[in-house]
Amino acid sequence: MAVDLAGDYAGLVRIWNGPRPLPRLGLIGVLPAHRRRGLARALVQPLPPAGSARVSRI
């Protein structure tokens, strides 16, 4: 999740760690006022999450 300087939501990323062999990137969302600034890219940069060797983005 990302928040702006006022503490309001700006974007989020959801990773689903279900029964499949790899965690899946389930959702990336950025509010319109924060788009086109690289926020979505920044939200997925830390992938893979701690404890996972790889993450499926499909």
C-alpha cells in the first residue's frame, strides 16, 4: 500500500499466496491523481516477498 503526504491512499499491490507453487501478483491499483509517476512500478519493485524465491506476475 502507498499513501501520499497527507496520509491518503495513493495505490496498492496485492500478492496472493495461495496453494499454487508460486505467489501471484493479483492486483495493482493507483488512484488517478497519482498515476503516470512510476508508483505502480515502485510498488512491485520489492518483489519477491520475504520467504519467496520467485513470484508469478501472470
